[in-house]
Amino acid sequence: MAINMHWIKIFIMVARTGSFTQTAAEMYISQPSVSKSIHNLEAELNVKLFIRDRKNGLSLTDTGKKVLKTAQQLSEDENLLLQTAFEANHQLGGRLRIGSLPIISTTVLAKVFGIFKAQYPLVEIELTEGNARDIKQLLQDNAIDVGITTSPNNLQNGQRLFTDHMVALSAESSEPVDLTDSEQTFIFCKAGAETVIDTLNKKNNFNVNNWLIVDRGETVVAMVENNVGTGIISNYVLENTAHPSKIHVKTILPKIDLDYDLLISENIKHTSLISKFVEILNTCK
């Protein structure tokens, strides 16, 4: 039996995305290549890995779930093997998988990657973007090595990068904005929305029926400009998002702080590769 590691990597990605199409897009290969790789792996192992259902899409079989755990370990072992070989030759190489909030990718990681790639050109960097819960799930699934996300987090295996706070955007000048006001329409940027929800769940009864949650700060600004509602956004995101002076920045009640944290997967050995990345990140944050 000969297991192709390329099939393994495709299998892991399909298991994460639940889609051949999305896997093909993220791995920059054709959808038929994805289908063929999964077919080859199933044939080689003589097992069925996925249940294919038109209504519910792809889901792992019970056997597929067990194979996934072994496949993830194989992929990690392969990466550690490569890193060990590079280090033996006084080089840094292998694969570094990073999950990040889009705003951090734009404001911090672009610079970090530029420095990192110049110093360590043999390292392959994989970047996955998502909201806070996406990043935490990727860490839990061992799909990334390090993640940058917002609080609340368990920092036993990570570090705080910086602390921020949430603010409101409005076309009106009155302040502050009460987040428990069920009559208002609030537009949230995903970076920070989870922190607001977690905070309000602990402290207040609140109504989310008039909430809109969008991906980007630019969308929040545009909706506020067009009087859709009041924007709720991380001050850090706002500082890095173009917005007209006619929009008023206001405090919110209750006051909500949030932290941007670097988390390292509990299942990943803290290698020289990760250490060098964290070192450069700390000089650029």
C-alpha cells in the first residue's frame, strides 16, 4: 500500500471545507483533481471516507473521522521531518500554517510575511482568514499551527498582542450608544462581534433581531453612511478603515474591551519555525 501525501492533504482540506469546489479554490487545483485524489485515497485504503448527499453536502463517515485524525498527524509528522532536515543543514524550512483575522492580515501580517520570506525563503506559508470563531475552530481541528484572533481566549499556549476597545459609528452626534437598546439597528464587523456577544450574554438581556454582522469595516462604514443603522466596530479596525469625517465616533454602553491574541495549537510542537515567526511578529505588531 502506497499513500500519496498529496491525497492526504487534499483529504484534510475537503474534510475542513466540506466542499470539493472550495477545496479546489483554496488549493489552486481543479475540482476533478480533488475528486480523483479522494477517489484514489478511498480505493487505496478500501474504505469510504465521505457521505455524499445532495441536500446536506459532504460529511465524514465514522471511518473517515478516524482516518482524518491519522491523516492530520501524518501531515504534521511530514512537516516536522522536513523542518528537522532543514535544521540539520543549518536552514529553516518546512510549512507554517497561519490563521488570521483579515484586518490583522492587512495591517500586520503583510509586513511580517515580507520580512519572514526574505530571511527564510525555504519556508512555505499557508494563510487562512476567518472570524474569531473560525480561527479557534481551525486551531482545535489542528488545521493551523498558529492563529491570531480576538478575545476571550485561553492564553496558556499563546500571548497577548495588544488590547483594543469597541466603539460606535453614527450619523448623529448624540452619545453614548446603548447596546441593549432593542429599538436600534446595529451593524457589527465580525472582528469583535463575538466578544460583544459573549460580554452581553454574561451581563445583560439583549435582542439581536436588529443586528447585522458583516465581514469588513468598509461595509460597516458604508451602511452607517446610508443610515442603515449604528455601526459597532473595533477601534483598531476603524483606525485602519477609511471613513468620512461626517460620521461620529461614539462610546458604547456597556464598555467592551477586546484583546488581539496569538494562539499556538496545543497539538503542535513549538518548533524553531514557530519561534522565528513569533519573534518577527512581535517586532511588527
